[in-house]
Amino acid sequence: MKHVILLLFTAAALGTLVSTARAEQYWIAYEGNDLPENEGWQRRWGDWEGPFGEGAFRTVDDGILTIDSLHDQGVYDFARFDRPGQLDPGPGELFVIEWQLKVDQVISTYGSYDPSVSVHSDDGWIVGFGYYEDGIESKFENDAWIPITPGVFHEYQLYSLDMRTYELYIDGVFARQGEFWDGLMESYVTWGDAVSGAASLSHWDYLRFGVVPEPCSLFLLTGLLFCTRCNRV
């Protein structure tokens, strides 16, 4: 919780340097203290038979949520948070989503990813990342593959000013600049075991997202990243 407070405090300080015309700022954090549905998230789950089937085996231990669907490739089990018309940043603001995740195993007859994180903007633009054991793909961008070291936790941060383009950092290092896809569904974030037709074992330390004041320079954004990362050590 200290790093969340530090991020918001730093963002508030940066806010004195940006435009005063902005929408409601907010910060929503899942820290692995309980199952997501007990902390304000919706649980969406099912199997080959449809919604509300068996679902994944889920445990929470020492601040880590483990999602295990290795017993059945038909299982999906993910968390969703809706903010109708209130997800996007306004002028002088920055959308931020960050998560820490370790993927131990992915099994799919058709080579699909399974763990996933997705953001749906207020007017239906989407960015999403699907996980394999050794890499991630941007689900709505062609040939967008990023290798990762398998079997260890990685920290991810995504930033967007306009919900059309984004920058992705992995373990504090710039990894990709990309674009949202023009989709249909609006104003929500999802994460977890996303695919019926693949199975996986994944461990989620946290997932947080929100709107903060826009840093007015790359130097200030780098300082924000540095402060939050140092506080996690």
C-alpha cells in the first residue's frame, strides 16, 4: 500500500505543473490480499459448457493470487472492473495501468495464449496483452511479440495520454510503443485466465490502474517510475 500512496502523492505534486482542465482522477488497486470478487471486481468464469462452469483453481497466499486452469483447457476465469464513461484521462492527465505477473505454464492445442490483461476505453478502443511462458503478444496488433524471461515475476507499466497510443515498460525498461484497436465494448479493465481453449498456471502480485496528472516531461515520468519501483524493493 505504501507504493500506491507514494505514486498518488507524486502524481499530485506533478499536478501543479499541468493543466487544471481534467476529469475525475482515480486509482484502483488489487494487491492480492483476497480473491478479486471480494475486493470490488467482477468474476467471469466458465468452461466448455458455458458461463459459471467449473472455473480455475484459485488461491491467495502471501499477497499472491494463483490461477490454475491446467486441469481443463476449456476453463476461463478472469476479473473485470467497469467504469462506464469514466475510464479515460482528460486533458493534462495520464492513464496508467501496472501489474506484476509470473507465468509458469501455458498449454494450448492451437498455440493460444491464456493469461491476459486488457483495457477498453470509454469509446471502445482496446489494448490487450496475451501471455505465453516466454513472451507476450499485443492481441490487437499484428506481429507484436515481446520476449520475456520465463518462470520469474515481471513488472509491467502501460501509459496512455489519449487511449489511442500507448507506451509499455517491462521491469522499468521501455519495451514497446503501440496503438489501441477500434473495438466495440467500453470502459473496463480485465485480467486473469482469458481463453477457453487454453490452460495455464499464473501468479498475480498486483494489478492497479487509474488516471493521474500528466508529467510535463519525460524526466518527471522517469522520476515517478523510479520512486514507485524503489519503494517496492
